[in-house]
Amino acid sequence: MTGSAKSGNRLALQVAVATLARLTINIGHRMVYPFLPAIARGLNISLQTAGVLMTARAAVGLVAPFFGPASDRWGRRRMMVAGLAIFIGGAAFVVVFPRYPVVAVGFVLLGLSKVIFDPSLHAYLADRVPYRRRGRAIAFTELAWGGAILVGAPAMGWIIAQSGWSAPFAALVGMGLIGLIGLLGALPRDARPPGDLAPAPSFWLAFRLVLGNRAAVAVLAITCLVMVANELLFLIFGTWMESSFGLSITRLGLATAVIGIAELIGEIGVGGLVDRLGKRRSVAIGLGLTAAGYVALAMNSSDLGAALIWLFALFICFEFMIVATIPLVTELVPAARGTMLSLNLASSSLGRAIGALIAPSLWMMGGMLWNGLAAGAITLCALGLLLRYIHEG
């Protein structure tokens, strides 16, 4: 076996282990949405108060920029290990102290873990995979996102039905420990990638490199907008399914798996198409179709069959767009890649926090119709920014 083949096999193993670790973090992140009413009942709080938990978790992403320069200077592996360790601690808090104030702390730690882990993983890949093939590599790691809801939602729904709302967090502690051992064993100790002799930028220089780049700032705005739009739908998903169609917890988990299947298709589509079509063109197509999907879902939200069909189509388009954005982001400011990815995650978290604040109010005012139409309009604004300010290459 040649040296390049051995190197490729080692990288494939490292990516597989990191993807499985990310699957655990994503299950903890995504399982909350469909079961938010059950969690609210378990804590004896209102849905609006439970929404504050989600807002707090999302708001933690605003500190992501402080970890991006750390990834650039201290290494990707070190930050991934730290992120997963914090996740384990957050899940343990929820299990051991299932009271609202402590659960809020646990949710904050869960949010912080994703803030640290995801940009470090994407930067790790971008350091090692050429841009022309980066879409496929990143799409593989993104299977952990769709898989989290495809596998995690039904499993966690069953666990909640059997053992109560906090039981899934105990399972996540065990999964996290296994992932931590895998990361420590598979990933090499941090070093600058071969051939990369430039020193990592200082904290403030990294910020200046990103915020002085007009395309980079436009991408940050686009990311914020698309996450506001998505949260308008996803935060009230469980409430919508329960109130409109009377789904039980177990059936709600199975219905949520439809989203996971759609996202996996979108992620596979990125792996096969984005490097050929071009990242910018792929993102533009995804934004346009996603906006149309929100409007179609809003107009067909009272029939379960039609709603599931449109939900399926919507999340194929949304996931295709999101995953296609990541390789585009990795190459906007290569000298401060970790910082750029962390700022992008901060914009995502800001968008989710804003969406979490206004989604329940829109729902109370007009149901899924208002949430869906607002999401479509916001996504079209993001498309306009892309076409105006982003030029690939």
C-alpha cells in the first residue's frame, strides 16, 4: 500500500470516529425539539418557559468566536475533545439534577459543546482536503446531523415513553464517554498540517481578517437569516404535531424520523453534486427551494399526509443548502479558518435564539400558517444577499 493510500485510510478512520462523536452531540441537540412539550410537562413549566431553555442553549453560540482562534492556535483535536467532554457534563447535569434551574445550566453546556466541536471538526477537514473535493468530505460528517433525528428521535421517544423525559440524557452520557475514548485513540496529536508553515494569526488579527472581508460578513448574515427561518418551524414542530394531529410521544418520534430521512437525502445530494455544480450555485438553488417549501407547508399544515410530504421535501432542500454552505465558508478566509467557522456558528446560534423567541408568539397568533410564511420570506432575503455579495473563486 502506498504512503498516500495509508494516509487516506488514516484520515477516513479519523473522520468516521469524529462523525460518530458528533452524532452523539447532535442527538442531544435535536431530540429536544419534538419532545419539548414532554420536557415542559416533566419540569412542570409552560411551553413558553421551555422555549427559554432553547433560547439559552442557542445563545451560547454567541461565544463561539472566542473558540475559533483557540482552534487556529491550539489545535483541532484538543478543541474537539474539550467539546465532547463538556457535552458529557451537560447531559449528566440534566440526569442528576432534573430541576429547571439546573437543567438550564445543563442545556447551556450542551449548547457550548456543539459550539466548540463543530467548527473544529470542519476546520480539521478543510486543513486536509482540497477545496475541489471538500464538499463530499464535509457531507459525510453531516450524515451525523440527519442521522441524529432519524435514529435518535424514535429511540429517545421510546426511552421517554418507558422511563420519563430525563432518561435519554443518561444514554447520551454513556455514548459520549465512548466517543471520547474514540477521539483520544484515533486522532493524532495536534500539529500544523504538512506544508502549512504560516503561523496562526493572533486573536484580534483573526477577527480583522474575517470582519474585513465583505463576502464573509454577507455569509454570516445569510446564516443568521436561514436559522431564524428554520427555528420558526422547528421549535413549534412538536406542539403542532400534538395539537393538530394528536400524535403520541412514540408516534411523534416516528414522524420526526421523516425529517431525518429527508436530511440524509440532502446530505447525500451534497456529496454527489456540490463539487460539480459549485458551492455558490448549490446554496442558491437550496435557498430558493427551501423558501418555496416553507410556503407550501404553511398552506398544507392541516392535513397530516400532505404536511409530512411537504415537510419531507422542505428538509431535503434545507439540508442540501446548509451542507453546501459549509465548504464555501471554509475557503472564504483560509488564514483564519477556525475563526470564520466559529463566527458562522455564532451567527447560526444568534438566528436560532431570535427564532426561538418569536416562534411561540407567531404560533399563538396564527398557527403554522404565520410561522411558515414568515420563514419563507426570511429565506428569500438570504437568497438576495447571496446573489448580491457572494462570488465563488
